[in-house]
Amino acid sequence: MKQSPYAHLTRRSFIGRFALGTAAISFPSLSLRGATAKPKKLGLALIGLGNYSDKELGPALKETEFVRLAGVVTGTRAKGEKWAADYGFSEKNIYDYTTMDRLADNPEIDLVYIVTPPGLHAEHSIRAAKAGKHVICEKPMANTVAECDAMLAACRTAKRALAIGYRLHYDPYHRELMRLAREKEFGPFMKMTSLRGFKIGLRNGVKPWRVNAALAGGGALMDVGIYANHAAWMATGAVPVSVTAKEEPKVRPEFFNEVEETLNYTLEFANGATCDVMSSYERGGNLFRAEAERGWFELNPAFSYRGIKGATSRGALSYSPLSQQAKHMDAIAQSLIDGTTLPTPGELGRMDMTVIEAIFAAAQSGKRERVKA
């Protein structure tokens, strides 16, 4: 098996180079740029037409410069037909989960965006790569590190790109956090606090897939705690080396009988920095704060699709609204067109899962757990 291009990097050097904008995975150019002509947009197929595709990714694809919606994979034919009419692609580009392997025969589709539950990410990514398509996979990358490894191996074998849908890496407030971390204007951020949670309940009288362990891989940590983790990594340029964690007693144990409801944990970094995190499906929270010797940075709300507000010890931050989803899909498509850097690569998604597995282990053991490489 071909070794990952990041295999020689330590956890700290990987996230530092990546998060601060210098690490990359390159693929051969798709040669879609002419000498003077406007580049062709890559054709993308959405795999999974749930709420995130419907409310966020679909509308964002009407704003993108380098990628367009060219097809869908859905379990409901009528839904696919409506998408074809709304987005102007041929009904022959509608697939279901039994026929998606036929993407291999469709030159109109260059890459796919997998928006199914995490428990299906490995299967769908591997099938898409074998069909010769580049892959964007929504976070979290998969339910386990082992599944991440299988996804990376399949994409390497197929010589296809694998990126993760980390939209906040393109948000201007989060990019300012990365800049401050890189340039150390306040000094290194050493004390961080992050809260992300909301109350989840029945959907149309049925439990949502997010509380099904096989589909979701876990509860709030997998879904929204991952945002808090990434903010801490942006602020430190590093991945934590150890973690402690404790699950709170469940308010609704009959509802959360398969996954955690609220989890409190601390990320510990090699330089002594810490980040205290609450992720919850019972309590609200949408905050990130990082403190350094000469200043502080805060986002509140911190992780929303829109309406993020930020400030530093120097004063309020203000940036023009944008579509995080359009920015991140364009960045990935542009890297494939130009044969240059691949942002938010699968290797980063795998690192997420090494940390998440350590957090779950710490909550189970009650002890400090090391984050495995």
C-alpha cells in the first residue's frame, strides 16, 4: 500500500502546516483551463439529499465558480427528479444506492459529495473512488479510524482525491483565528473554552438518525463537538496529545439509549495549552474563546452556517457575509482543476477520528488517554 504523503509528519507539524495554509496534497491537473477561456466547471453529484444538501449545499452550488451540480444519488426517485428540474441537470444523472456504481460510465460527473450519515461514509466513498470519481466527504469522516484508513486506501488505489467538508476553514472569522495563531500577535493561545450544543428531539415523530449509534457513530461529539476541536486546532496549530472526558448523566436516557447526550472534555496540547469543551444534544452553546498572554479572541456564535460574530481584545471583528459551503467546494474544485493543493484532505479527517476515539475512551475509562498517531 502506498504510504500517505503525510506519514512522516508529527501530529503537531501536520496540523500546523495544514491549518496555517502551507500543507497540501497535489493531484495531476484535470486540464480544464484554456489559455484565455473561462475554466469549465467540474460536475458534482450529491450523494444524499437530506436537509444539509437541500438547505445549504444545493443553494451554495448556485453560487460556485468552479463546480456545478450535475447529478444526485438518492433513495427517492421523485426527489431526484425535482432536483434535476430545479438545478438543470439531466434525469439520466439520477442514481439510487443500488445503481451509484454506474457513475463510472458518466463523464459529466467529476466528483461526488457524500452527505449520508457517517456510518455510510466509508461504503459510499470507496464505491465512488472505484467508480473513478474524486470525493468530498462530509464530516465526521467516518465512525472509526479503521474506516478512515479504508477510505484513504481506496482513494490512493484509484488515484482519486479525498477531501472533507470542513466549511469553517473558509469562514473569514475562523481564518482570522488561524492568522493570529500563525503570526502570534497575542502570543500563543494557551487557554481555550468551547461550547457547542443544541436540544435534539423527535423528527416527524421518529428518532433522528443522529441518535442511532450505527449510523451516527456517537452523539453530540461526532456531530458538533468536532467543530470545537477544529477551532482549538486552528488556535494552536496542533492536534492534542492527550484528553480527559466525562459524560454527564442523561436527562433523557430513553431517548439517548445508544449515544451520549452531553460530554465534557479537555484537550491537552504538547505546549501545555488546553481547551475545555462541552458538546451536547440537551443544552445549547455556540462559543469559542482563546486567551493568550497579550490578548484574546472570541466567537459567539462561533460555528453557525451564517451570522458568526467575533471580537478580539482589540475590538469587534466584521466581515462581509459569504457562503461557507460555496467557498469550500470551490476551493476543492479549483485544486483539482489546477493540479495544486487539496484543502481539508482525508488525512485531516482521519486525525479527527484519532482524537474522537481518545475522547470516547477517556469518558469510558475515567482516565487521561493519549491520542494515538
